[in-house]
Amino acid sequence: MKVTVDQDKCASSGNCVMQAPAIFDQRDEDGVVVLLNANPPSEQENNARRAAVSCPALAISIEE
């Protein structure tokens, strides 16, 4: 699995961090998503998928 984010699309909702804190964080100054792990381990893959689905701006992409 490969995770990518588009920071220009990010709405700073924080849903990704709530779903997958080991994969995503937010910048302190504006809350925009920060990708911590583009290739999460298998035990984190479902969390990454939930984060992508819960992103209101569709700023997270998953490649299998």
C-alpha cells in the first residue's frame, strides 16, 4: 500500500489523524495534513483506508 496526500486540497478537518495517528499528523500553524508514513505496515492499512474515506476534501489517495 502507498498513501499520498494533496496538501493543497486538505480542509484541515483532522479526520485522518483521528482514524490513523500513526500515519497522519497536522501542521501546528494551519492544521494541514502531514503524511508520517507513506507505506504503512499491514496492521495500519485499514486505518489508512478509513482515513481516506473520512477525508471531506478527498485529499488522501491509496494505491494498493
